[in-house]
Amino acid sequence: MKPSGNPLTGGAKTGNPVIAVKLENTRAAMPQYGLSPADLVFVEQVEGNLTRLMPIYQTSFPKRVEPVRSARSTDADILPAFGHPALVYSGAASQIRKKLSKAPIRLFGSGSRDSGRQAPHNLYVDVAKLSHRPGLPSSKDIGLRFAASDARLQRALADPSFTVRVGADRFSFSYKGNRYLPTWNGRPYKDVGAGGKPVTASNVLTLDVHQVSDHYKDPAGNPVDKSLTTGSGKLTLHRNGKKLVGTWHRSATNKPFVLKDSHGKQLELAPGKTWILLRGR
């Protein structure tokens, strides 16, 4: 059954476009601008066991998202699930540019520089302005299903605080006030664009994915990997302070994710924002 509401949050349906931004996730990048309004936040492993974020915006669009960084093959595989979304990024290796240009993605590689930060950690984009560009469609069904309550939670293991390792980074989440508060290597995520308020989420979805070589190296000589978001694997869903386990499946890059519990039944997320962590295996 297809979702009746917003396919990204479970809230009211909107005809707004889908805009993804590739965001740096290092000490030099923190605190980021514009992370709290994102409907989804993908966490991806990149070269050197570092991570990058890819926030997805549809229900609201911040005027400033910073710092924007370069794209990877993982992005070219994830984004077609949304239909024909926009991707804001600061550049890419020649091998990646070819993949991005062939994918059903509207590419935007320009922005402005923040004089208060050191380059290359200071590129920002006005996502609110970009959202008015013509020809940006709304999201397809990407496979998420939402329900305010779920009987399975009564039997689920309580797990209000937990840590997921992606690459060499530790992402920890604490459930407080009906929301998860994320931290990166012990540092809380705060949104400068929202007055420094903490970033929150209603769900944390961890997908175990195969991490494979992308067959090139970065300028520093580090091998670049790719997270495979097609195929299948184990998953963990945290919602309402509880933990549910199951499996995910995706047959092609233009197809939705299929999320099942341990008995093969459709998993349902709490309505709201979701962090999706791609944990390499």
C-alpha cells in the first residue's frame, strides 16, 4: 500500500520539490547550518573512514545550508529512489561526475563562501531560493511507511541510548522528550541557522550495507569506497525509545526501499524526521 501522506515524514502531503545537499561532517565543519529542517539525513562512509551527511529537504527549506562538499557514487545510487531530485554539491571526481550526469538528478554545483570560515569548509547554498527553481518535482514513494503507534513496540526492547559506528565515527543517540538527539564522536549536532538549537529526529534507521571499492583514489591516495544501497541486508529501527530489527531490500536504484521486521511484516516509522545510517560491512 502506498503512503497516503508525505512519503518522507508521514505528515501532510506536499507538492514541494526534493532537494539533497552533500554536507561535510568533520570537526572543521561543525556546527553545521540548516541541518535541523531536513526531513531525512543520510550518513555515508567516505574515504579515510570519514563520513559525510546528505540531508534531504522537502517540507521546509532553510536559507542557508553549510558547509557543502563533494559528491560520491553512493549519492548517485540513493537519489533516484526519490524520482528526479536536486543535488547540491561542491564538485566530484571525474569518475563520479559521469555517474551523476547519467542519473535522474538535477545537479547544482554553485554556492557562496562564508568569510567567517576557512575554505574549503565554508561553501553554503540558499536552499529556500533553490526550491523555487522550475522543473523540480516532488518525491516518489521511497518505501517508508509511518504510523503513530505500533503494537510491536509493546514487546520491543527498550533502547533509549545507543551508538552506531560508521567508518571511524561514532554516532550516538539519546531519546529525550519524544525525540532522538544525535551526537558525532561525543559532539552534539546543533544548527547554527536555527540559533544553535539541537538537531532532533523521530527515527533512527540503520541499514547494514556492503562497502565496496569504487576503483579510484582521492588526491591524498586514499582508496574511495561505495556503499551499496541495492541488494539486501539487516536493519535496526529505533523509534519511541524502542529497538526493532529486520531486513531491508532494494532491487534497483530507481526502486524504493522495502523495510521488513524479523517476521517479514512491513516496518512502520514514527511520523517525523529520520536519520538513515549506512553502516558498512
